[in-house]
Amino acid sequence: MILTRKSLKNLIAETLREQTSILLEMPEEPAFPVNSAGKEGEGNMAKKDLFHLSQKSSQLHDMLADDEDLEEWVQAKITKSAGMMSSVFDHLMYQKHPGHIKE
């Protein structure tokens, strides 16, 4: 049996769909420092959320086949999420590096 790249990707995607993924469950919390009051800062909390988001996004990216049909609501959620992350990224990039974002 000869495995093509496409058939291998489909086989991996099928296997992932059949099994519960570790990444879709809550991974162990990475160690984030706390501030002097013993509380996590807003930046640390955002970093935790971004960590989990990046893990799930990466797994979803690998799970989907290029020619896979998705339900409209799924496509809409992915597009909306990408737009919101882009807005946050552009805002924070401009705050930290003014002039580096082109309109």
C-alpha cells in the first residue's frame, strides 16, 4: 500500500476525530509568575488564555483537511475569532511599537 500525502493527512484526521485529544482537554497550567500582592496580573491571565487558544488552534489546523467542508456556523466562528485576534494584535503592536503597523 502506497500512502500519499493526502491519504496520510486524512488518516491522521480520522484518527484524531475518533480519539479524545489531550490538547482539547485542559492541559496542565504552565507556571506563570504572580505579582507582589500574590495575584496573577492581567497579562499573565491573558497569556494563559492565549496559550490554550494557540494549542487548540494548532490542533484544529492539523485536524482539518484542505478540501473538508465545514458547517457555515463553524466557518463564521473561525473567521470572527481570526478578526478579533487580528484587532487585538494590531492594537497591542501599535501601543508597543508605534508606527510599525501600516493602515
